[in-house]
Amino acid sequence: MKTFLKVVIFSVAVILFYAFYANVMIPQVRPAPPPAEAKLDMGSLTMEQFIHMGDEIFHGKGTCELCHNPVGGRAPLLDQVGKIAEERIKDPRYKGKAKTGEEYIRESMKEPSTFVVAGFGVKGTNDTQSPMPVVTSGAIGLKDFEVDAVIAYFQQKAGVTVTVQLPKETPKATEETHVADPAKSGEEVVTKYGCGACHKIAGQQGALGPDLTKIGAKKNKDYLRRAVLNPNADIAPGFPAGMMPPDFGTKMLSGEFEILIDYMVKSK
Ligand code: HEC
Ligand code: HEC
């Protein structure tokens, strides 16, 4: 009992001390400015930082990992693509313009259907059409220097010489979607979480999953909730299980989730 009292008294003392200290001793604190590294100074960018940027784009705003991951198995793994790229351009099926591995990877990102890795084409097209979205336009919209950063990341990962050049000028700041900014409309939620990479939805043309432009005519809210939170609970007929990422439920804000479900239910 005595110890308990001591703890209480001590805690109260600490709280009072900080309340006093915070209000009187320090001038009222303003929100801290964003960390300096948020604004990258391209002038003094090192290759190491550039590769790190590519790593972040691959796992973040590029949405590459939605498909290029060892779980879904619907896109080739890219750990060795820095090396494999050289082989691709010698493939008899290759009809693109790339002369080097670097050019092949850039072309894969800008015009995915130029060469379709065997077995990964859109169903029924005999590997002539890639389901991968053009990542330099539309919702993903990577800038040229961001494409280069991803190539540098791939080359380093595969252990080959990094051939891309560092950007010469400071590129215009890209508008990053901050995870903390809640999306306010169905379209924004779709863009923020990359649904359009796989689905036809909100003007985007994904080709790996079912067309969702009229999903509300067939499915109710309960079904749609479950489809996003637990994609493997029901598998849309004719589509592969295990491909839709199972973790949107933990990433989305609850408000965003409700906006998204409303949006889909009204798509008729
Ligand atoms: C919607 C799924 C999807 C997304 C998102 C996606 N890809 Fe792909 N990607 C594929 C598929 C499927 C293939 C294989 C078919 C082909 O060759 O186009 C592929 C092929 C590639 C290749 C050629 C691989 C090889 O072995 O020749 C590269 C390079 C590549 N993707 C890079 C990227 C990068 C970088 C991003 C993100 C900026 C990305 N992809 C986003 C599905 C996707
Ligand atoms: C990497 C590709 C991929 C991404 C990204 C993706 N999905 Fe899917 N989704 C699929 C596939 C494949 C299916 C069909 C298999 C299944 O039912 O799980 C599917 C199924 C669905 C279904 C059920 C459709 C039906 O007719 O039963 C809904 C709804 C859905 N997705 C919504 C979304 C939403 C919303 C997002 C973004 C938050 C999203 N998906 C992101 C691949 C994806």
C-alpha cells in the first residue's frame, strides 16, 4: 500500500512538473518543420541516395510490389532483372528498341507490352499484351528521374554495374501522397492504394483482376467489405486466388474504407 501511494504521489509530481514546465518554461512549441531530407537537394545527391530513392519508389508510390512479390506469383520477381535484362534483348521474341539492360528496364516500365515475359501476359493474348500498367503516366505517374532511380536500385540489387546517371538538374518536386493525408473520394482511395493497377475502376485500366466499374450491380456492401478485407474469403470465378494484397484492411483509414465501399456499391 505504501509503495502504491508513493508511486501515485511521484506520478502526480511528475505530471505537475511537466505541466508547469511545458506551459511556463518553454515558449509554446510550434509544429516542427518537415525533416530536411524530405526536400531532396539533387545538386548534392549521391548514387547511394539515388538507389535508396529507387528502393522507396519500388516499395511505395511505384506500387510495383503489389504485383512483383513472392506471394501472388502473377508477376516475375525482379531481384535479378538488372542482370536478366541483357538476356531479354537477345530473346527471339524481343522486338523493342533497347540496346542495353538499362534501356530494357526503362522500356519495360514505359511500354510494358513491348516484351512480355513468357507466361505472364494478359489471359488469352498469348503473351502479346502485358497486364502491367504504364508506370510513367496515369495514377502512378513516375517522373523520368524516378524511373532512373528504380533502374539504379535494380542494377545494384542484381550486383551489376549501375549505369544510370544521376539527375543533372533539380527535378520539380513530386507531389507525394502522404499516408497521413486521408483520401476524400472513391477515386482518391483507389489511386492512393493502387487498386487500378489490377482493376478497371475509376478510369483506370488494370487487367489482372475483375472489372469493378459495375460491381455495385452484382454485389452488396457486405460482400465488398469482405472482398477488400479478406480477398481470399471468396474468389471471383476465373481469377487467381492469393493475388490481391490481403493487407488493405490494416493500411486504410476507416473513413477511407467506408468511402471506398460506398463508391463501389454505387458503381452500377
Ligand atoms: C499490376 C501488376 C504490376 C505492377 C503494379 C507492376 N508490374 Fe512490372 N510486370 C508485371 C507483369 C505481369 C510483368 C510480366 C509481363 C511483362 O513482361 O510485361 C511485369 C514485368 C516487369 C518487368 C520486366 C521483367 C523481366 O523479367 O523482363 C520490369 C522491369 C517491371 N515489370 C518493373 C516494374 C516496376 C519498376 C514497377 C513499379 C514502378 C512495376 N513493374 C509495376 C506486373 C506489374
Ligand atoms: C495485385 C493486384 C490487385 C490489387 C492491387 C487489388 N486487387 Fe482486387 N482483386 C484482384 C484479383 C486477382 C481478384 C480476383 C480474385 C479474388 O477474388 O480474390 C480481386 C478481387 C477483388 C474484388 C472482388 C470482385 C468480385 O467480382 O468478386 C473486389 C471488390 C476488389 N478486388 C477490390 C479491390 C480494391 C478496392 C482494391 C484497392 C484497395 C484492390 N482490389 C486491389 C487483384 C488485385
